[in-house]
Amino acid sequence: SDVRVVARTGSTNSDLVALAAEGKAAEGTVLIAEEQDAGRGRLDRRWTAPARSGLFFSVLLKPTGVPVERWGWLPLLAGVAMATGLSRSAGVDTALKWPNDLLVTVEGAERKVGGILAERAGDDAVVVGIGINVTLRADELPVPGAGSLALAGAATTDRDTILRTVLRSLEQWFEKWRSVGGDPAASGLQDTYAAGCATLGREVRAELPGNTSITGEAVALDGDGRLVLATAEGVQQPVGAGDIVHLR
Ligand code: BTN
């Protein structure tokens, strides 16, 4: 596929969404920056990392034949692909924190090593943006709770090798999922996500849009990719968006 490398930009997601809108990027286009000045994360957060310390890239995907109600699985699919790719290339075991953070364990503590920001690009496409902390040392970590592949004992921190392996895994998962009309069960995505998810089985607090929160045990992932919480009141509450805090 078409892989474009830029030395420096604000946000590869913003750039690729704009290129797609202008008809200047075909399906499968990958845009990668060596350095990103205004990287964006979920929930209006920022993604910051020193130049060349990680992978900052975006991929344009067209889920042709997949009903739009199922497109919400794409960021979860990207998380599964990242986990597979990082295990194969760097030999690092990662866990998924719902919905799409990737965690590593460093000295017994869970730390965020990667994240995904999926954004619509017009009617027929989605830009999936992936950030991975690769070489960062402890004193270079941008925020508390962050980690890196290097700190997790990666067998390699060669960014090209890691990128290629993650992209191959993303392509395989995407084709598998699209070929069954985005069905999360038939593609194996739902089970694979659940098997790799550190949130399931944990006591969590879901911080919801509008300053409310729900606390409960994360017991399942439903067919729409929502996290189902069992609350102390005995209610099963699906959570579709928001921020999850692992309590224990
Ligand atoms: C998150 O953890 O909330 C998601 C972080 C996503 C960061 C990546 S880096 C490449 C791409 N371009 C962006 O501006 N964001 C994503």
C-alpha cells in the first residue's frame, strides 16, 4: 500500500482526514510522521512524544460492505492488531485497556504504551491513528502512567520492523472482519479482543460524558463492542464511551 513518511507535522490523523476529503488518499494509505507537534488523543487529549521516540501514524480504511453500526469495532480491531504486531515484532506482551489503550507491565505496574484514535473521513472511510511509545526512557515519558516498549524489555526497538509487523496484522484483521460483513463473532474479533483485554474481570470506574460515573465489575464485551459493567445494585450496564479507571 501507499506509505508516506513526513519529517514533521501537527497530527497525522488531521492530515489524512484532510487528504481523504480532497480525494488525495486512496484506501490503505498510511501516513507516518517522524515527529508530531500536535498529536491528538481520545477525549480531546493530546499525544506527545519526542521526535523519533515512537511510531505516529494513521491509516485510511474503507469498510465497504460493513454496516455503519459495526464501524465502532474498528478501533478495537486496531488494538488487537497492535497487540499481535507488538508481540510478533518486539516480543512484548501487551494487554488491551478498553476501549483502545495498549498496556505493558513495567516493574509490576500497568503502563500505557500505545493508543488509538479513530475518526470518520467522509461517508465511506475511517482514519485509524496509532501512537506507540517505542524507545522512550523513564525520564522521557510524557505523562505519569506512560510506558514504552524499551522499558517493557522489547527484543527490538527498530521502528520500521515494528511498523511493518503492526501494519501486516492490521491488514489481516481488517480483511477478515470485512469479509464477514463486520460480524464481530464470525470474524473472531470479539473473542480475541476479550481474551486480550485487561479490563474484563476488573473492578472499574467508568467516567462518562457529562461528569457522571458508574462503578462496577467489567464482566463482558457486548455485540456492539461496549463494556458491560455489573454494578453493586445488580444491574448490567453497557458503557459505550468514556474513560475507564482500573480500580483493582
Ligand atoms: C489515545 O491514546 O487517546 C489515542 C492516541 C492516538 C495517537 C496517534 S499518533 C498518530 C495519530 N495522529 C494523531 O494526532 N493521533 C494519532
